[in-house]
Amino acid sequence: MEMEGRLEGKDIKKLEALLNELIGKEKEIETRIKSIEELKIERRKRFDELKEKLEIYEKEEKEVKKLERIIRDVRVFEKALEETQAQLRKQFITTVNTAMSQIWETLYPYRDFVGVRLNIESGDYILQLQERSGRYINVEGMASGGERSIACLALRVAFSLVLAPHLRILVLDEPTHNLDRRAIEDFSRTLKERINELVDQVFIITHTPEIEDAITGYAYRLERDKSKDEPTRVVRLI
């Protein structure tokens, strides 16, 4: 009765329409709230992803800076190493040339060339002979076969004395390769008459029979009949 009293004189249809409108707006608001919540969740998820990427970026940035420092340090070390190598090479060449200047007169009895040196031109090592005038000429292409063989022998002896001064041994593998008969004779004479003043022992590996004239110690020939597939035999010559 009380409810009927309150509704008496009211437009029921209008009230129903208003109620339905309010219900519709409530649902609309609920839908919007739900959408906003979903958007909020999506934005939070996106935020977390971006935050994670930012952390990765910052970590990688630190790593890049670390690598850049390492690269700078390596470049400094590389430059120092190059300078050290250049200095050591210069000192080594100077030492070898000093040794060759001391042994040249012992190996080379003539006066047309008074010295020999190892020079560096355009990054290449070049063996040169010194004329009486003081001018240097390249051994390759300018000197005779005999002169070239003695110059190369001087270089090998110098290497032996500089790199292994206490051993005083010299190993020559095919030292007469591409030499003519006169050059081989000069080379053999030098080995026989002068080399003992510089080193105590010389090992020679050669296919040139004439080199036997230079031997003052032992000589062995290695023989093998390939047609019979025989093992190598060692024959003592001297």
C-alpha cells in the first residue's frame, strides 16, 4: 500500500523508461570500466616489456662501452707491439750487419767488394754488397754467382752467430742451387779454407758432387733404388 501510495500520480511508463535508461548506462559504464581495466593490463604488460628491453639496452650499452675500452687498449697494445717489433728488427739487422762486417774479409779474399749488409727497402729484406766507393748494390741481379754464394754464406753464418752464438754450427741445405761451376768452386774453397775460423761445425745437404772438395770431416751419401723400392742406404765417402 505504501509503494502504491508513492507511485500514485506518477507516470509508470516514464519511470520504467528512466529505469531502463539507467540500467543501460550502468551496463555501458561497466563495459567501459572493463575495457579500461583490460587496457590498463595491456599497458602494464607493454610497460613491463619496455622496461625489460630498457634494462637489456642499458646492459648492452655497458657491454659496448666495455668492448670499446678493450678495443682502445688493444689498439694501444698493437701500436706498442708494432713499435717494439720495428725496434727489435732494427736491432737485429744492426747486429747481423755487424757480424757480417766482421766475417766478410774472412770469407771473401778479394777487394772489389769491401762489405756486405742486409737492408730493408719497402718492407723487404735485401742483401747488398758494398763497393770500394762505398756504394751498395743488390746481390740479386747484380753480383756474379760466386759473389752471390759468398754473400749468402756470410748472411747464414751471421744468423748462426747471432741466433745461436754458443752452438757455433751452420746447417746448409742445397747451398749451391742455381750456381755455375765457377761459383761452386769458389764456394767450396771458402768452406774448406775459411769457414772453420767462424764456426766449429758445418752440416751440408747437397746433390752437388763437387762440394765434396770442401769437406774436411765426414761425408755420407744416401742411396736408394726406387725401381726396387729399396730402403735408403747410408754410404760413408770420407
